[in-house]
Amino acid sequence: MLRSFFSGFLHDLAIDLGTANTLVYHQDKGIIVNEPSVVAVSSADEIEDREVLAIGNKAKEMAGKAPQSIQVIRPIKDGVIADFSTTEAMLKHFIAKATSKRSLFRPRVAICIPSGVTEVEKRAVEESALSAGAREVFLVEEPVAAAIGAGLPIMEPSGNMIVDIGGGTTEVALISLGGIVIANSIRTAGDQMDEALVTHMKKKYSLLIGDTTAETIKMQYGEAFPSDVTDKVSLKGRDLIRGIPRTVQITRDEIRESLQEPIRNIIEAIRQTLEKTPPELASDIHDHGIVLTGGVAQLKNLDKLIHEETGLPVTLAENPLLSVVMGTGKILSDLETYQSVLIRRQF
């Protein structure tokens, strides 16, 4: 009876602390936060003197538009914490947003991390979450969370291949019996595609475009495999020679070509993982294929290209952007079943 009474005041949170976006899942309310991992701070010589001005959507709106007195920071780089104090402020803001002000207890928090991160990087995530107000922290490897969120039967004795493509990292993993058999984590993902498009526009058109513009063009008009659409896309930026605003027209073929190098790196990571797959599990992958998750998995025709390159069935998860946080939430709601997938430390 007493346990039932206190359960009304408890709230566990699952967090997908991504390079591009942070998502927070509440065990009773579902996804409460889905905002960019961006923080705007006042410029200062010393880090401790900086003042947080905006977080999430409001901070991203300032990117490329802020005066010198304001810095717009992405504190997560390549899937790991690059700026501890700013990450802590961001987490504290999102945790507060996801929990009731009347709550009597600090939340338990599960956070996913890229596979293969160092002990120092794991510790940084844990300490950041604890400093932001978590009572207890559980770590989950990102491909495991993505596979669970995509509905794969990872606890069964069969091979499940997941490819999670986010902003900073691509996670390729073969999972069986609740554990990772083979994993390949590369720091090539959405951000590198954006950079590739920015570089292409500089070299060919002497036009400087912002990262936000590149990201928008990639997701709206980018494709991994040729399609029948031949319309041109208008791109606005600053002429690097004359220094004035200019608009150019580019084709979808150009956009696709500019993205080829990072896409090829991702396909190579998939191939390397397949080459290391034990024979007993290879037949499972042949039958079940590859499941894609992550925001960049939605790039047009990426599934078709991976199928062409590997000869395997390729499926896009039902909610690719939400798979990681939903899987982390499932783990947190049933810790007994998923005990084996946790990376947990006591403080």
C-alpha cells in the first residue's frame, strides 16, 4: 500500500542525448522533450562566467544570427560530451521540463551512449546527469536501445542487425541473446553529410551556406540513390568573392553526389560488420535483413542503396527518430527483464 502511494510521486526518465537532438521519455506521459541539443550562452573569457541564455529550440533559432556577445554551442559532439558544464545545464533544463514541480523525488534516468565509448566518456555522461538532478543513472548502449525501440526480439537466440544513423555517429550492431555480438561505431553521420554539402557549395559556387540550411536541404531534397525527380533547388547564402547574398540553383544529382563520401563510409561500416558475423547468425541476417533507425535513416532511398550494396532486405523502423528513446524507455520500465543490457554504476 505504501509502495503504491509513493509510486505516484516517482518518475523515471529515458534520455536520448544526441548530437543533433535530445529526446526525453517519461514513463507515464511518453515523449515530453524533442529539441535540438543546442545551448546559447553569453560570451566570456572564463567558462564559469558564461550565462545560459537559451536552450533547445530557442537556442537553435539563434544559430548563425547571434551577435559576438552570444555563443551558440552544441555541447554533444560525435555522440559524447564535449562541453561538460553546458551539457549539465541543458540536461537540467530538459529534466525539469519533463518532471513535475511538485515531485518529492529526483528521477531515475536512463541514458543511451554510443557503443565503444571510453570509460572517461561514460563517466562524463553519468556525472552530468547526476549533477543535473538524477537520483540514479543507468547507461544503455545506443544500438541496443534502438533495436528494442524498433521492436526487434533481441533477447532471443537469433541475429538482429541494427543500423542507427544519428547526427554525430552511426552505430552498426549485431545483437543476439540480449547482448551485442559485433558492433561498429563510426563518427560519420548527419553532421558530416551537412559539412559535405557546405564544402561542395564553397568549392563549386563560392557560396557559403549555414549548417542549418545544409541540414534542411539534406532532409528535404537529399537522396542516396537516383530518383526520377529532376527539379532544381534554390540555395541562398553569401558570395565568398563579392561578399553579398546570392541565390544559386542546384540539381538533386548534385546534392546526392555531395553526400556520397559520408554515405559510402556508412555502407563500409555495414560491410565490415557483416564480414565479422558468425556463420550461425549470418543466416538470420539473410532472412531478417537490416533495420534502420535514427533521424538520418530517413534520407530518401538510403534503404534502397544499402539493399543494392549488401543484397539484404532493408527495413526502415516505424519511428526511426524515436526508436532509441522509446527503446531506452522500455528498458527502464522493465529493468528486471533487461538487466543484462544495462551498463550501471552505483555512486
